[in-house]
Amino acid sequence: MQFIPQILFLIITGIAIYLFYKKASEIRRNILLGKEEDFSDNKNKRWNNMILLALGQKKMFRNPIVALLHFIVYAGFIIINIEVLEIVLDGILGKHRLFAGLLPMGLYQFLINSFEILALLVLTACVVFLIRRNIIKVKRFTGNDLKGWAYNDANYILFTEIVLMSMFLIMNASDTLLQERNFATYAQHSTGNFIISSYIQPLINSFSDNSLVLIERVCWWLHIIGIFAFLNYLPYSKHLHVLLAFPNAYYARLEPKGKMKNMPSVQNEVLYAMQPELAPTNAAPPERFGAKDVFDLSWRNLLDAYSCTECGRCTAACPANSTGKLLSPRAIMMKTRDRLEEVGRNITQNKTFIEDGKTLLYNYITVEELRACTTCNACVEECPVSISPLEIILDLRRSLIMEDSNAPQEWNGMFSNIENNFAPWKFSPDERDKWTTE
């Protein structure tokens, strides 16, 4: 009977790890459906980007107060999980406060006190974020592209963080009370009271020993099960950026943000038109101009889609969106991820992709959205984790125009002039420099 809790813990841990690994493998497979693109250059600069953008959250600190609150929650997620290691080992080995017997007591007390202070700060930050989202209703959290699940997702995570931090503090309060009463295994290590949970003790001091044991055990189990549940919720949530922000920052684009990727095949066509003698006799035509579906985007674009935090900073900075146009860079990333997830489910079910009659262009992202983009790069500049909605927009728009000949009449007139006159204006190429003599 004494091994039943350990067996149960091992089963729960095994299931949690398996489910997370299964979903993480699917996400990796989905990302690699994209076209190959090389980001192996400038490794030192890439490591520097990852440290500054992902770990240091450099871009977030343009708004210091919000950035500080976000950093507290982020640090809590990373640092307090060190305490989870003790819980996991206690569960596997059937021990209680294993590290209290292995570490110097002064160091152990310092660590738990630090975790408790951080837990209180995380609680405070989560409450502030809930108020910003649901009472103050900051504009970028209430856009038309953030309805239903997308809106509630953040609330679910914030409530979960509050519950987990509360469980941690209540668990410590009941544990230390049982130590003071020299009750059973709790008396093995006298850690003394901790800095925050000691203020909770008066609320539960009148409870019997058995009631305190029940509170401590319920909080212990709920805390670790909640963390396992959170781990498996991440891959379905925008909060997957907690993990993917690191590779996304490492593989950030190092070229100037205004630089657009040209297609070599198109550039060669222009070259061959001007110098026909250079044209090869057996040149294969390009498979496709631009992107119509997620398969045509690069793996880096698909990593962007999964890394999107849905914070809305890109959409708030978008001049097209600000003037009432349909375009929302945040929605571009969310729709790309939705389509990629749908493709992934198709592959999982059929072992290979079976044509479903849908594409990212038209079925998910509309022509009106694409045409509204001014390519100003404001969305790219604002993103805290180096996502580029603009690359996806440009590739889709390239397909729209070059594959489907779908462009406004004004654009077609300009294209025709460039093709015939080598300039956007309708006059002879021989007269292009006449303005200099006037």
C-alpha cells in the first residue's frame, strides 16, 4: 500500500511526458513541411539575439512597466520550476522535501523563500494582466481577430498561474505547521517558516493535524498535476511561445528589415530578356511563384506561426489596420497556424497529405487582407520574438499576382509600363532622363 502513491505518480508522469512528446513531434513535423531555408550563418550573432530577445525580452522593455510584469511571470515559470524538480523526485522516491536533507539548510531556506517571493509577484502580475484584459480592456486585446478561444486562452493561463502559485504557498504553510507539531514524516526536516506562507498559517492554524495533512497532500498533488496539465496545454495554446521564442530568436532574420527576397528565376528572366545570349537552352521553369498554401512557405515562416504570442503589438502598429482596413498581421499568423494544424491533422489521419480542396490563400487569408498591406515593416519591428507576418503576406501576394493574375487594374497598368518601358510611367525608355534638362 505504501508504494501506491509512487506508482500513481509514475503513471501520471509517464502519461504527461508521452502526450507532450507526441504533440511536440507533430508540431516539429508540421514546421518541417515548409521549404528548406538556411539560417546557419553568424552563429555568434544568433546566440546574442536569443539571449537578448528570448531570455532578456529586449523588445518588451519599450513599455517598462508591462515588460517588468511580463518578466516576473516569465521568470516565475522558469525559476519556480526548479522547485518542481524536488516535487518530482519526492513523488518518484516516496520522499518528503528531499532537498532539505541534501542541501545546507540555510541554502534550502533561501531558495524556498526566493520561490515564495517570486510566487507572490507572479500572483500580483497575473491579477494585473487579468484586469488589463477584462476590465480596462486594452484595445489590442479586444480586436475582431481575437474572439472566442483566442481571447479566452490568455485568461485560462492567467487563472492557472494564480491557482498553481496559490497551491505552492498553501502547501508550504500547511507543511511548516505540521513540522512545528512534529507530525509523522513532516518532522524529519525542520525547515522553519517561509517568508510568504507564514502569513497564511494563521488562517489554517486551527485545523487538526489530519486536516492539515489533507490540505498539504491535495495542494501537492494539484500543484504537480496542474504543471503536467499546463505542459500539455502549451502546444495547443499561444503560450507555446514560452518554448519556441528561443529557437525563433536564434533563427531571426539578420538582413535589414526592408530587404525583400527576390526569386532568382524571375530575376533571370529579366536578365535573359536583356541579354538573350545568356539564356540556357534547357532551363526548367519555376515550380511556383510565391506561396498558395503552407507547403510553399519556408519552415521559418511556419515556426513563426507557432511562435506567435497573439499579443497584438503588430496589429496595433499596422497603419492599414489603424485606418479600418481588414488587414491584421496578428490574424495572418493565427490563420497560418490554423491552416498548418489542419494540414497536420490530415497527415496524422491519412499518413500523408490528402488534397482537401483548401489553401491558405483564399480559404484562410483573403485577397482584401493582402492588398491592404503597405509593406512598411511596422509589424516586423514591433514583434517581441522576431516574427515576420510581412514575409507570408509578400509570398501570398506574389502567388496572387504571378500565378492567378489577380491584381487591381491600377497595378496591372504599372506592371505593363514596367514590362514595356522599364519604368512605372507610360513614356518611352529613351525619354526617362529628360527631366534632368528641364
